[in-house]
Amino acid sequence: MLLPVRVNVEVRGSAGHVQMDGGQHAVVVPDLGSGARIRFEQPGPAEREYQIDGSDTTSRNDRDVSQFNSVQAAASYRLMAWLRDEDSYSRWQDIRLRDLSDEHLIAQGREAVEASALPAAFSIESALQRPEAPASFRIEAADGSMQAELSIERDSHRARWRTGADDDNATTWFFPNDAWPFAAEILHLVGRSAAAAMGVLAIMAAVGLAVQRSAALTSRSHLALPPAWGASAAIVGVWFTAVLWVTVRVYHQLPHIVDAQAYYFQARILETGRTWLEQPRIVQLLDGFQQVEWNGRWFSQYPPGAPALYAAGGMFGVAWLVGPLTSLVMVGATALTGLLLFGRGVAFAALALLALSPFVLFQAGAFMSHPIAGGALAASLASFILAWRTGRRTWYAVAGVLLGVAFDTREVAAILYALPYAGWLLAHRRWRAVLYVSAGALPFLALYLLYNLSTTGDALMLPRNLFNENDRWGFGALGSSGQHTLAAGLVNTDENLTLLQYDLFGWPPLATFALIGMPFLLGRAGRFDVLLAACAGGFVVAYIGYFYHGIALGPRYYFEAVPALTLLAARGIQACVQTLRELGLSARASRAGALSVLALFCTWTLGYYLPLEIARRMDYGAIGNGRRLVLPFVETTLTGPQLARIAPPALVFVPNEDIFKSISALNCAQLDAEHVADCPVLLVNVGLNDGADLLADFPSRSVWIIQNRGDLVTLDRVRSAPASTASVDFSPL
């Protein structure tokens, strides 16, 4: 790599200076004594931020390290490691040790430097190649005890100098500031993907040539394919069944991620016909996080679009079906766009790819806003293309309406589709079309502003900024959140792209981006490919300016780009077939070559990636270290989840915050000061020993406790009849 992170350390007695990332940092060095040495630590494959099975160390930390330690010598893993250029990431290179007393070079190279004793005053010059997982070097005394350590941790955006084994003695500073090494890392991924694309095309050509020669030697007729519509219906049926199974079995029909819980909380408020609740006295025991408590009002930090749809589903007892149904809209609308733009082949390929996507499968039923925004934007894209193809301006208005729905759900995602639409129409001088799109969207902008006015009292004050005033786009200081730099944004981008290449279709490294880039690499990209690339590329560029990587159930900030990305991948298949035909292969041989490689990729998805992802996410709890939430007392029903075994009125103590964030969705919709006492089964985030006052507030209720024993979450009865608060027995019955 041409642009590593240069790290130079100078030590003179107890004073040290670290020069890296465009800055200098003074550090304290303990008395090293004679015989001290330096040791460089660099992570192995099992410590990569994202492994080939999609496990991560940045969000859930759900990696089975032993699995990858055991397969590193296997031929299949060595192939994957070669595709990822495994040997070059987070590696210390160009290491030199100098004696500062006379500036002479003591040793050069990692082994030589580690074998050399450190003089009283010395400097270490080094370069960290492709920084990803944390890497460090430590200074050790002659007896091997650690005296000082410098670690570089790009995901947590910090560098840390620690003396001794106590973290309290650590000095930390923000990292990174220099954008070039991380821009180079993204270009490294793009370049290898382009090279992989040529390799994929070569394999397709070889298989196609073999098929063509075989066909020339035999007169055997090939099997007839099933009708496209029948195959499409079968694919959608199997996919939707899988989505429902994940929603019910993996997620228990409950929101688990705190963002999802916040959307659902606001949906319950909207079900009451209000936009906010009056805070009850015990609001701090009912707040599931990402909720705003302001001037006596209580509401979620998010815009109203997703909560409104979940509320509409909740009024019919099927809130848990909203995400799967809007994901179904996204799948169907994407296929329709492919049909309108490129024909049946691309439409069918896009449908099949989306049905295969682990990204879509696990987002659909998670109670997040992404499936709703994704469905609205995919339908908006289909409407926009339908208007362009037919010349009917009404469809432009429909596209605008759907953009408005998406804006009320995820503002940035809607803007990132609206900008390419506007550019397209203005470039073709379709002024009236711009007006129609705007007219369709404007009422939803008005609703958005009215919602802000209703909740925060100011149409321009977003609820999220009352929750966290530093939650914004842009670079610079972020208060308690630290700071955000262009370099940090590129780190987030690399993390999202690295995981997207696996999670979008579940394919091996580089394959996804190779196929998406194929129309451009083969010179077959048309103007509609450029439009799709603008829609998808906007997400990659825009989120460089956001301080958080947003990785939960995949690189979710890119989810609304999935329709455009999938259509480009389907176009990549078409471009490959067209190129193979121009190279002299028959139509049958060209299709066979392309389909054989796709079959290999999809076999990897169905045989390796998807089973492991299901195993990691079973009984999903959105808790770090891969922990689960096994909830035997939650019954899944057609009308949503229900607490079993509890007869109202009941008071349920939930001391574990992670558990409460999930099952607080089982609380009543009306938890305002006037109605909270009437909730038949009230769940509170507090332990028994700290909740004695609640027993006086709710004297006629049975009392229960929900707590975890490892992954298993239990429901135990504390008392079944009223009792004096002065003599309550808090031991479970």
C-alpha cells in the first residue's frame, strides 16, 4: 500500500513523543531499565472487522473466533484470504530503531528491531499498512512485563498510549485525521473488485466455450425452463415465507434494536391519536432509550413516517407484518423497474437476487424504518421510470408522493433519490415533470413540519436534536460524541462497503462489486445505468459526512440503495452475456457461462453464508458479544407477541436494560400520566430492591420479575397477592 499510517515514537528518559496522523502527542514513559525491547502486535484473520461469514467486531461482536482459527489452512479459506489480500491489512512495515544519542541506525525490519535492546534514548519509525482491526506495539522490560503500549483502533476512532496494565493510565487522542490512507483503502477495494470482474468474465467465457463445444458434439436438447411468471411467483412465495419465519422465530415479532424500539414506541403513541404523551412520574423507568423527555412531553426522536405505518398495522393487530409487506413492495417495484428499463431478463434476475439477499431478509421484520423507506423509494423509482416511458405526468406526481412518504421516514434517503431525479429531468428540460414531482412531495414536507411543531413546538426543531444536539451531518467537534473528520467518514465508508459486499447477496469477497461494476467496466453502461449509479452512489458519498457507521443487521444506512444496486447487478449479468456473445459464443453458451458462475455464488450463499447468519442471529437480542435473548414466556400470534402466564393486573420488574429495550414493546400504548396506572401489565426497567416505592403505587397488582440466566430470559412471580410494602418478600416463588 502506497499510503500507510506513519507512526514515529521518540523516547528520552520519561518523556516520549508520538508523531502520527498529522499530529504530535506527548506521553509519559516509565523507567525501562536495561534490556528493554519492543514487540509489535498485529491482528490475525479471526480479528478482522468483518469476516467472510458476515460476523463483525464493530457492532454485535458475534464472531466465533475458533471457527476461523481452525480453517485458516483450508484451501477454500486461503482462496478467500487471497481475494481479500489478507496478508496486507493491519500490518507493521518499514520499521527502524535508532539511537537518539548519535542518530545511528540500530536495526531495521520487524524481527531485527524486536531482537534489539532499547538504548536510553531511542526512536521507532514504522508504517501501519491498511489499518483496520486494532494493531499495537508495546515496550517490554527485560523480564517481559509490559511497560508501555501504543494501540491504533480505527473503529473506535482513537489512538491510545498506555503505561503498565492499567487503563486509567492511558492517554488517548482522536484518530484518524489524515484521509489519504483510508481513501486508498477504498480505492484498493474498488481496484480489486474491478480485477475480480475480469476474472469472473473469464470463468464465464471458459464455461461457455466448454458448453458450446459440447453442444457441437451432441444433439441432445436442453430442458425447457419454467415460465418466468410462474418461477417469479414461486421465488416470491418462498422468500416471503422466509421473511415471516425470521420475523416470528428470530425476532419474536418484537423490536430488539434500540432504534426499532423507538419507532415502535412512537407508533403506539400515534395509535392513541396523539403525537406525544404527558410524562408519568415514573417515566425514567419506562424509557426504552432514544426517546425525548422535554417540557413534560414524551415522544420518540425519529420522524413520523415509519411510526405512522407501524401504527396503522397495530390498529389491526399486525404491526409485525408492516416491515415484511413493505419489503415485498420493494422487491416487486425493483423488478418492475428492471422490466421497464431493461426487459424481462433483468427484471427476473433482480427479483431472484433480492430474494437471495440476507440484507433484505434480516431487515424486513426488524421494526426499523429502512424497509418502509426502501419500499417507498423503490416504488418511487418505478413510478418515475413509468412516467418517463409512458409520458404520463400523473406518474411523476405519484413518484413525488412516494418521495414524500420516504422523506417523512428517512429524510436523507429521500433526498438522495430526489437529486438524481431532478438532475435527470433538468438535463432533459422536463420542467413540468419537476413541478409534478414537487407537487406530489410538498404535502408530506408540510406534514413533516407540522409533526415537528406538534412535538417540539418548533417546525424546524427536529426531535432527534432534542435527544442529541450533536446528531448531525458534517465534520468538526461533536460535543460528547467527540469529533468527526473526513478520514473518520472514510473509515465508516470502508466498513460499510466491506460488509455490503458480503451481506447484499451473501457472495464471496469481491463478487458483488464485480458484478455491479460490470456494465461500466465492459463499456455497456447506458444512461439508465448512470441514473441507477447516481441513486446508489449518493448513499456512499453522503454518509461520509455522518459520524456513525450505522451497522446493525448489515450496513443499514445503505439499505435504500439496494434497489439500484440490485438492478446494476442484474445489468451486470446481462452485460456479461452480451459480451460473451460478441466474443463468438452462442446465446445458449453465453447464458450457460453466466448462470454457472451465478449458481456457484448462490450455492455459497445458501450453503455457507445464510446458514451461519441464521445461527448467529437466532433469538436475536441486539446485545454485544453475540448474546441471545431466549424468551420462552413470549408467545407469537397472528396479532403479534403476547406475554404468557401473567394474569392482570400485574407489575413486572425488568432490571436488565438490554432486555427491557426489547420487551418494553409489550407495554400499553397509553403510558401517559393519566393512564399509566390503568395498564393491565406494566413493565418497568428497575430491580426489585430499588422498586419498593412502586409497590405502594400499585398495591393491588401481582409482582413479577424478568431476568436473564445467560441467554435464557425467565419470568418469575414474586407475589400473587397484595402485601405491605414494609414486609415484601422479594425472593421468586
